[in-house]
Amino acid sequence: MHKTEILAEIKRILLHIRFPIQAYTLLGFSFALLILEINLNLKVLLAFISWFLLCSGIAVFNSYYDKDKGPVAGLKNPPKVHFSMFIGSMLMKIIGLFISVFVNNIFTTLYLVAFILSILYSHKFFRFKSNGYIAIIFNFIAGSFTFLAVASLSDKMLSSTTIIASVASGLFLASVYIMMQIHQVNEDKSRGDISFTVRYGKSKAITLSIILLLIAVIFSLYLLFSILPIFMSLTIVTYFLIGLFFLIKWKSINTNSLTNYNIMSKVTNYFGYLGNLIFLIFYFLLIATK
């Protein structure tokens, strides 16, 4: 294989990581670091790199088996799928697993379970994601595991705070996952994936997304109000309310697949990028510099 071909395959893999959706990996970490008041150190950095490689590998692995031709969350024009993506996804997961050993045993255990679940979720021999209900549960687990992975770096792994916040993280990611599937009805039908939107339509899918998001918001604010100054708490309330407004407006208008994709991209980018900005600023103001 020529150098240009190798570079083309690397570019293909990097594009299929879909960096906009990896913003939610960072968001899960920043939320957990703030809630659990964990100081920034080398283990936190290693844990993030390891988990980021896992989530990136999961995204590429999923793309390899989905073989999307139309827009997907985080990537408007996905490059054609090649076997290099399978190799790349497994390498990322294995490297991340190696790094996880230097974090702690609980973190590594969570990593291994998530690794196995990602195969069950996407691989053609199992394809658990073809069932819309199971797909939502898997994404709930992914969100919860991200929080628990960070919690393993603290002495609050078994605390009520960790339990509530991990549930909130899971519900939040499940809500975002539902948003990301709304524009893919035709692609899902062609693959035999009966997503929640395929089964019930856009309106009910957005309604479920809103319900899950509201529960996640209530749980999160319950915890955040106890550690944040009032202006920071109000900032987060405003952030969530604006996001909910976007969802309600989306539900109320008639849309086609392309319009749904464009709206979904704006809403999920809003939650991902702005959420990271808010939580990271608050984290560095309150925790990281202690």
C-alpha cells in the first residue's frame, strides 16, 4: 500500500471518529469531575485518553457495520466504509485498554465491559442496536459508565451522589442518542434497524427525548445546587432550558430527513460544545486550581 493510500485510510478512520459526538465523552468527564470535585492530575488525564480511545473506537466500529451512505450524527458526508476502519477501531480500543491498566482496576473492568457491549451493539452477528429499546438502554449504560469511570478515580464510587449522577448521565446520553436517530429513518429501515423513531415517528421520539432529558436535568441540578454558587447554577438552568426550547420547537414543525439532520446537528452541537464550555470553566474556577 502506497503512502498516499495509507494516509487516505487514516483520514477515513479519523473522520469516522465523528469528533462532534466525542464532545459528549469530554462532557461526561467534565460533569463528573465537577460533581465529584476531583482535582486534575495524571490519572485523570490517562483515564480521559483511555476512555476517549474507547469511545472513538466504538464510533468507528459502529460506522463499519452501519455502512451509512447518508448523513450521520457528527458527519454530514461519511466516507465509504473500508476494512481499515475495523482494524483502526480495534487498535484504538486495545491501546485504550492498555492505558486503562495504569488507572485502576475498577476503571479497567468498566472499560472491558463497555468494550464487549460495543461489539454486541454493532456487530452483524449480534446487532443489538437493531432493537430500538435495547439501543436506548445501551446508550444509557454508556453514559452511566462514563460517569462511573471518573468516579473510580475518587473515594465516592459508592456514594449516593455517584448513583444519582450516573443515572443522570445515562439518561442524558440516551436522550441525545434518540435525537441523533430522528433523521435516519430511511437508513435504519434499509438495514432492518427498528429504532424508536422508525417504530413511533418523530413526534413521539422527541417527546421521549424531552422526558429523559428533564429527568436528567432534575437529578443534575439537585446535585449541582449544593456545590455551585447561585449564578453558576442559574447559568446551567438557562443552558438546559434553551436546549429544551429547541427540542419543543423541533417537535412542532414539519420536517424532512435533511431538515431533521440540520436541526439535530445544531441541537446536539449546542448541548455538547456549550455544555463542555460551561462545565469546564466552572470546574477550573472551583476545583482544578485548589
